[in-house]
Amino acid sequence: MLKVGDKLPEFEGTNQDGETITSLKLIGRKLVVFFYPQANTPTCTVEACNLSDNYSKLKKAGFQLLGVSGDTVKKQKNFHSKFAFPYDLIADENHDIIEKFGVWQEKKTFGKTYMGIVRTTFIFDESGICTRVIEKVTSKTAAEQILEK
């Protein structure tokens, strides 16, 4: 998994509108990249809505936001439209970005072991250097966790 001090990996992804987002265009402002397991599921919805509800505070603190999951563009579009998120969601179906950040890991739920996205938030400075990794994301207070010093 990416750690503090690491550089923002170079990547290219498709957002909910079918537009290409590249990591190189994200450098220059503080950046929050949050990974979530699946669009429109209860916990992921709580997290994404918390970030949306607190978007003005995050923006005022200088952050731009980008959500990433392994969903299709269509699923991301539905999720984005349903809740009118003010930030982009990347559809990383081939797990290219997910793998570069190291969040595709073994998980356990109800005694079953499987591979999946580990809910993680990465914060980068204006130079594209990782300044924080939030591994224990609390969906209901995701924005507060980002704004903590």
C-alpha cells in the first residue's frame, strides 16, 4: 500500500461522465483520493455522502476530491447522479489505479476470505506527495478525518 512520502502514482481513469482523468492534471492542489468497495452500497453511500455534505469545508481547506472503485462507468454515473456528488468518481474496472495504490487486498467477512478493495483515503500535497493515509476510515465522519491535523 502507498505510504506517507510516496509520490502520487501516474494513472489515467474514466470518470462517471466517460471523461479521462489523469493524475498529472491533479497535481498543483491538495488532493484526496478515496477508495471504496462498491457504489450504491450502504457504507459506501454514507462515506460518499459525508464527503459531499462537507465538500465546501474540504474545498475551503484547499482539497480536491476523487473517489475510486472497481465499478463500471454506468454504475458510477448512477451513483453520482443519484446523490449529485460535487466531485468525480473513477470507474477502475481493470483495477489499474486500485493496484497502484495497493488497496486490492485479502479481506475477511463472516469467516470468508476474498480479495477486495480496502476502504482507504490518501491525502496528497500540492507537489503530489502523500502526506497522510487513513486506513481506518469511519464512513460517517470521513470528512472530519480528512480535516484533522
